[in-house]
Amino acid sequence: MNAPKSPFAGANQEPETPEPKKLKADDIRYLALEGGGGKGFAYLGAIDILEKVKGADGRSIMARVDGFAGASAGAITALLLSIGYDYKALTNPDNSSDCMMRAAGAT
């Protein structure tokens, strides 16, 4: 005769981790960026890639983004992206003095 299974059987085992969902370029609509000074530079590389990856209709992921959010360095990057800056504009040193004036609507 088999003994009944204990409700605690396997309690020390790791729970099964679901398979991560792979996003398609068409699934991304909003971009949220964390704070942290060094991450501000890392975002430049991420933005470059997001501009290069195309969806089924040939548009880039960045062209599909409907909204941006961020904190600290992420908020500055989100602000610049929301007013139309792209990778090229963000990495152009000639824009350094112009960007906050443009963000304020002065130009």
C-alpha cells in the first residue's frame, strides 16, 4: 500500500520558472528608463539599437514608441526623446548647449 503524499513534499525544490516571453518589435509601445548616472550613457547604446531594429512593417521600435517615462538620468533621456531627439542628436556634441533650450520650447 502506498503512503499518501505529504503536502510538504518537494517544499525544498525551486519552483518552476515560466519561459520568458520574447517581445516582438510590434509589441513595444512605451519606454521607461531608470535613474543612475552611468545608465544615462548606457541608454545611448540601447536607443541606437532600438532605432535599428525593425518590425514587420519596416518601422523601427523607436518609431513605434507612444510614450516615455524616466527617473533621474532616465527622465532627462525620456524628455529629450519625447521632444524628438534621436541617437544621432543625443550623441552630437554641438547639441549640448541647445538641448535644454529646445526642451523648454525656447527655440
